[in-house]
Amino acid sequence: MSNSSGIERDSFSGRFAVVAAVAGSAIGLGNIWRFPYLTGENGGGAFLLVYLFFVVFVGIPVMTSEFVIGRATQRNPYGAFKKLAPGKPWYLIGIMGVAAAFMILAFYTVVAGWTLEYFYQSVAGNLSGKNDAELTQMFDGFVKNPFRPMLWFLVFMGLTAMINFSGVKNGIEKYTKILMPLLLILLIILCIRSVTLKGAAAGLTFLFRPDLSKINPQVILTALGQSFFSLSIGMGTLITYGSYIKKDENLASSASLVVASDTLIAVIAGIAIFPAVFALGGSAASGPGLVFIILPSVFQNMPLGIFFATLFFILLALAALTSTISVLEVIVAFMAEELNMARRKATIIATVSVSALGIITALSYGPLAGLKLAGKNVFELLEYLTSNIMLPLGGLFIVLFIGWFLNPELTKNELTNDGKFKGRFLPLFRFLVRYIAPVAIAAVFLYGLGIIKL
Ligand code: PFF
């Protein structure tokens, strides 16, 4: 397959490969680290309910739209908008996406580094025989350390760069196909252990019985942001991946399948964590340390605990890796195609510059903890700005573009593969991208940021 400039373009090899690669991007720390900690901080079941609403009514339309834009143009996000809307400012979405990729990589890879530390600690036997207080102390001590978080961050950045170096198809496909199913199995084992602990029922109630009085503007904005973050949408990652999808794949059904798997994994992670939190006496609102404190407790309560802990943290690291490569790919594809850089050179420049910001981020619970803006350290600031502001804003413009600007014939051709299938869902899709998704995002913005009050 070649694009207009005649360069051979990499592509995914088949249906399963597409879904696996996109699911590899979507499934990661967002599901297993971030979803539980945010659910714990934002009222449990109420958060889950709002989250599910956004996943279905905003997430699926935005993801499908990104695929359409990517596959129709065979370009990175910036180039894609330039091609579809020449002379118009839509390409700014692509620029914001590259900026968001930069910022996400700088904090996400730090957390990915935490999983490597825990993998190491588990192999070294340091996760056993500790109570909740000791595990909390261990986590706090680690993130405050002036070297280790930075070191692991750099290791992970290096791994990511190595895979992107060799290109999309060789790099990305191979890993996801085996890893995701394995991670799922391990999570299910964890769920079984967690729900059979004494006192586990309270955790299931917390997760599945929504207390609607907990819903407030902040909860809604956080749920919207998390749906974007978890699905890898709103910054053009899936425009980039969409550009590698072959012409005979069904875009809408691939998107729905990925959204369903991603959401399932998040909910399963919740089932693995909350019953244990309540049974073992932790706090649901422990923040970003939640899974790193609770899961080692669960492992201690099961046969072959060390073995499972080791396996878990390495799989989590690998799930994070299939996400970081997709984020780095946004920057690399942009630099390679728009700045005419060799792919390898682009990878190196992107990696070095992200690392500069990432090092600061890695130190933001330790030596740089005092560096704060609006009460947030560098890590929290990057996390807040990207997932609560930049991704939803990007998503808003993406659905507006598809719903109101782009010729509907083009969307129809992409979604029916030039009429090969009927596309009975098209009217529904159109309604979602024109009205429901943009109104939902805009309303949450105005409400969540305190601009309007109900
Ligand atoms: N979706 C990934 C996760 O849930 O771990 C994180 C992520 C990847 C966010 C790619 C954004 C992105 F473009």
C-alpha cells in the first residue's frame, strides 16, 4: 500500500492484528492502574456508571471517527487534517495531539517504570511478609527516592524507543497478540482470589452499587477524561493506527470490539482490587499508589503468591509497553512524514526530548515535590491537563469535523468499505457524532470546569 508521496507504508496484516494492536494501545496502565485509583477516589459505582455512559456514547463515535480519518488519508493526524481540509485550521488538532503525546509519555512512562520496580522487588522477594502499612511505606519510599523512579523511567523509555525503531508492523503486532490474553487470564485469577477473601462483598458493593449523591462536576469531568485516556482517543493515536489499517477491515466493528475489551479489562481490574481493599483493610482513596499497595497484599494471600506477583508486574509492564509505543508513534509519524525525517532519527529525537520532561516528572514525588502549580506537582499537572482537557478537546473537534465538516459520503465509504456492507448503523453513528458526543463533551467541559452551574 502506498500513499500519495509514493512511500511504501507499513500496515497491519489482518483483522486480528488490527484489533490486537489497537487494543494493545488502549489496554494498559489506564485500565489497571488509573481506572481503579480514580474509581476509588471518585465514589466507586457512581463513577463507573458515568464512565460507562461516556465510553458508549462518546468513546465509540470518537474512536470510529479517528479510524475514518486515518484510513481515508493514510497520514499522521496533522497531515490527515491538512489533506482533508486544506487551508483550514483543523490541522491544529494534530498539533495538539503531538503535544498531548509528549506530555502523556512523560508521566505514563514514569508509572510504567514503577511496574518494573515492582517486578524487580517481587523477584528479589521483597513483596512478601508485609502488611498494608509496610506496603504503603514501601511505595511512598520508592516514589520519593531521588534515583530509582528516574532510572526505571529511562529503562522503559529505552525499551519503547527500541520497538518503535523497527517500525509499526514488526514492532507492535507481535507483542500484543500473546500478551493481552495472558494478562486477562492472570487478572481473572486475581479476581477469584480477591472476591473469595473474607469481607470482600463490601468491595463489590462499592464498585457496583452507585451512590448517585457522589456525582458532582469533578467526578463527571474525571470520568470523561478517563474514558478518553483509557481508549487512547482524542489525540490522534488512533488516526495514526487507523492509517495502518487495510482497506478491507470493518472500522466500526473493530472500534466496538476494542472499546468492549478495554472496558471489560477495566471492570475486571476493579473486581480484582476493590474487594481486596475492603477485605484487607486498605483505603479505596489511596490515589496513584492504590494498585501497587493492594495487589501485593492479595498476592501474599494466595498460593504461589511470589510467582503470580512476578508474572503480574511483568505483564503489566508489557501492557504498558504496547501503549507507550502507540503514543511515541504519534510523535514519530508526525516528525517522519511532516518534517521529512528518517524514522530512526525521528525516534531518537522524540525519545531524548520526552526523556528530558520525563526525568522531571519522575522526580515530582521526591526531590521536586515542591515544584507545584495550582496545588499540583508536575506529574499531576501533566495527568490533569492531558486527560481532562486536551484529549476531550481533541475528541470534541474530531467529532465536529466528522459530523459537520467532512463530506458524509467519504465517511460512508470508509465505514461501508465502499459499499461492501450495508452499514445499517450509519444513521445512528451520524446522530452520535453530530449531536450526542459533541454536546456531552461540551457540557462536561462547561460544567466540570465550573463555567456553568446547574
Ligand atoms: N490507553 C492507554 C491506557 O489505558 O493505558 C494509555 C494511552 C495510550 C493514552 C495512548 C493515550 C494514548 F494515545
